Amino acid sequence: MNQAGEWTSGGFDADTGLSGRKLIVDNYGPEITIGGGSFSGKDYTKVDRSGAYMARRIAVDLLRSRNAKEVFTKLAYAIGKAEPVMAVAVVDGVEETISGYDLTPAGIRKALDLDNVKYTETCTWGHFGRNFPWDR
């Protein structure tokens, strides 16, 4: 069911239809569950990309603030809903609800200053570990 309601836009006005390399290629490999989607060819207004960046930021924050050995974050979104339908972190094996972050697309855009990122660097060197806002 489309939770966004009536769908009246189509063609390039709605989506380019581009499917780049799947997130699994640009991320952590088969050890981590990933719902699909792609970074490549999508701008940061799509939660495929910005949501993954925010999940990374939350994981980095929790690693540092808790002195954790391992953090696994899970964010899930539904079409037409700004808030995630799931936001949990597993910190050293203990699952908890993520709180204290604006996880809407607009909130992520602001928190990570996504309007000012040099995305060409992600194409050259990868999406993580290069002092991007989601790695700080």
C-alpha cells in the first residue's frame, strides 16, 4: 500500500529511474544487512543516500560516546513518511531505540550540512572514512 496517498506524478518529474550500484557494493559487504537502494546517481534528498550517511553518523557518535566495540544502526523509511518507521541501534549486542536526532530528510540534510558536501570526493575515494560530516 502506498502510504504517500495518490500517485499522480510520473516520468522524470517523479524519479529518473536510475539504478546505480547497490548499497552493498559501496558499504560494508555481506556481513551487514542492507535493504537495497543506491548512492550512485541519487542526490542526498533520497534517504537511500542521506539515511545511510546518518546511520553512519549515529554509529560513529555511539562508538565514541559509549566507548563501544561495535555499533550497528538500522534506519528504515516508507514512501510518503518523513520520520523513519524504524530507528534502532545495537551497541555491543544490546538493541536500543535511537533518540536525540532529527531523522527526517530535512533534519538529516541540516545535521550533516549536505548542501555543502563535495560529492565528487565520494565518487573518487568512497563514501566513508574521508572526514565527511557523517564520519566526524
